[in-house]
Amino acid sequence: MYNEDTKSFEEIKKEIDLDRLPQHIAIIMDGNGRWAKGKMLPRSAGHKAGVERVKEIVKAAGDLGINYLTLYAFSTENWKRPKDEVESLMNLLVLYIRGELNNLHKNGVKIKVLGDIEKIPLLPRREINKAIKKTKDNDKLILNIALNYGGRYEITRAAQLVATEVKNGMIDVEEITPDIFKKHLYTKEQPDPDLLIRPSGELRISNFLLFQIAYTEFWFSDVYWPDFTKSHLCRAIIDFQKRVRRYGGIKG
Ligand code: FPP
């Protein structure tokens, strides 16, 4: 569990081996509510502060040369939260896109959504669709926003899509392989995450990218997401680069 660093960002950054970067980083942005509570602020203030970290981390990931960044913004279970909290999250998403879209586009960021976007209220849905359309030809950094996303739902949905193809005679049952199945996930054509980061001290996956994380390296920290800086991101990458990935084989 990593928490604090005494070195500056520039010093930490130098420790990264830029030839061995993780291609895909996924983040569970957790702890906004507890951060706000600790400061006697409403939970929405925690989410607002969380958006500032989104801006910093997206910029840092792009500058470092990360190709895919997946951020867990809203789960299929988050609808259970009070109505005003759900509304504030949706509003923040709209403000984020309105405020950042031109900048993201200029920096070659392609925005994608993982999740069932049709259930998202009209205004945020329109903004997101606009962002997806505007950035569709960019390829420097693919920014996946997991929105109304749940891993179990994603897998079930993929099973339905494959089953429909079987029913329509497009594929035989025997032809279904993990690779074929993967093509029906929201992340189709994308590499699996190499590194999954969860701040806030929680040591669980919470229905995130269940199929894709089979061989992902995990990195946890006690800091709440509104305190998560680009230095933490660098430290996670440095730790990742010390891991030996065997994919079930033996060390090569
Ligand atoms: C978890 O903290 C965080 C969320 C459910 C929302 C994350 C969303 C944002 C940071 C802002 C919107 C996203 C984008 C991409 C602009 P929590 O509220 O569960 O924290 P707690 O466990 O301390 O209560």
C-alpha cells in the first residue's frame, strides 16, 4: 500500500522507464465522499474536487505516453445513491466535457464510453455523444469513461450478443473462444488493462472490468481520489515496472 512521497513530481517522473510503460491504465476513482466528510463538506464537493484530479491525471497520462486510460465514473450500482448526488455527478460530467473538450481534442484524446449510455439522462448523454463524435479520429490517448458501467452486466450483454449471432447462423457454438467473446465487450479491440489503480484504501474490484483484468497488476493507496496526484500516478507506474508478469507461465 503506497501513500506518500517526499520527492517532487519531476524527480519521481525520472524514475519511470519510458520504454516499458503500461499501455492501458484503469482507475477506480474512490474516496470522494470520505474526503468531503473529513472536511465537513457535502459529498458533491468531493466529486467536484475529484474532477480536478481527472483533469490532472488525463493530462499526465497523455504527456507520459499512456495509450489507454479507463476511469470508473459511474457504476450500474451508483443509481442507488440519493437523487441529488446522482444529479450532481451528471452535472459534473457535463461541466467537465464542456470545459475540457476543446483541450482534449487538441491533445489528441479520443473519448469513449464503456457502459449503457442510453440510460444516462438526456443532457449529459448529448454532451458525451458530441465529445465521442468530435474526438473519434484521435489516437494519442483513448480515454474510456466507464459510465453506467458494471462488469457483470457487460459480460452478460456480451453473452447475449454472441448467442444472437449463433441464433442467426453467423457463428457456430464451437467457434466461440475467449478472443471472439472479447470482441463483444465494450472494450472490443482494446488491450486489457496492464495496471489497475484504486485509491481510498479499499481492496476490492467492485464490478469493474471483470473479464479484462485476468492478468492486470493491481496498485492500491490510502489517499482519497481528490488527493491523488500525477506523482501518485508515476509511483504506480514505477511499482508496476518492478513487477514480474508471468501470465500463468514461468519467469522468462
Ligand atoms: C467514488 O467515490 C466516486 C464516484 C462514484 C464518482 C467518481 C466521479 C468523478 C470523480 C467525477 C465525474 C467523472 C468524470 C470523468 C468527469 P465515493 O463517492 O464512493 O467515495 P466514498 O467511498 O468515500 O463515499
